Amino acid sequence: MSRQDRAGGLTVRAVSDTDLVLTRTFAAPRRLVFDAFTRPELLRRWHGARGWHLVVCEIDLRPGGAWRFVSRGPGDAELGQSGVFHEVDAPGRLVQSEVHDGWEEGEALVTTVFDERDGRTAMTTTVRYPSREARDSMLRTPMERGAGEAYDRLAEMLDETTANADL
């Protein structure tokens, strides 16, 4: 299964019974993309679907360090997620657990690799769910739309950041 988000180039593929792979390329060096994924002041500028913003963004960026995000959206709805970093290899790789508040499906393992070529960074995120049912449950949510919109917002922020760096 493979789907392409027309707006921003996000590709989401189910590659096994438990794994989803999300890919997107950004017109920015991987150090900047890695920082955008790990620095709260940058995450607050892009994380979440349009209409959502982070109201809590806590990151202890080290193996064994915890992270916690709470996003607020339309009607003051809130979504929380948290986890622990298992591997931090800046600027090339992050491995972390992820649990969504109120989601009974269990913990996912998220591995994100940042690969730079010619000033562009390909992001590949593999999300391993505890079961096929958990993976399929996530696919039934608006996760794909939300991630696509968030990565569009990230691309816009990276474009602004790199344009300002060229001044």
C-alpha cells in the first residue's frame, strides 16, 4: 500500500503487518531539519496539522531522555503524546518510543533517518506498531492528513529559515 499526499509530497506506505514508512524531502540541510525535529523553539513553529499548535513541548534529547507534546486545535481540543529517546545520532538518526494519550493500542517505536544530498534532506520515518490492528487503527485516524499538513508547515518554515540565512 502506498499513498502520496498531493499537497506536500508525503508518502505513507504500509511495509509490513506492523510498520508504516513516511517519507518526505525538504529543501534544507539535514542539520537544520534534525534541529526542527528536536528543538522546542522550532517545533512550536510547525508541529501539527493546520489549526493546531503545541502548547507543551518538552524534550530531553539524549538516550533515555523523555519527551512530551500536547497540541491544541479547533474547539480547544487537545492531543497529547510522549515517549523516550532510545538513540540520538545528530544529525542523522533518531529512535524513540511514542504513546498517544488515551490510545489503548500500545507503544510505537519510531525511527527517523535524515539523509542529505545536494542540500536537500530526505526524511524517512519508520513507525513500528505493536500489532497489525494498532497499525490499521492509526491508518483510520486523520494521521496521514495531519502529518502531511505538519510537514508542509515544516517545509515553509525551512524555506523561511534558509532564505533568511542567505541575507
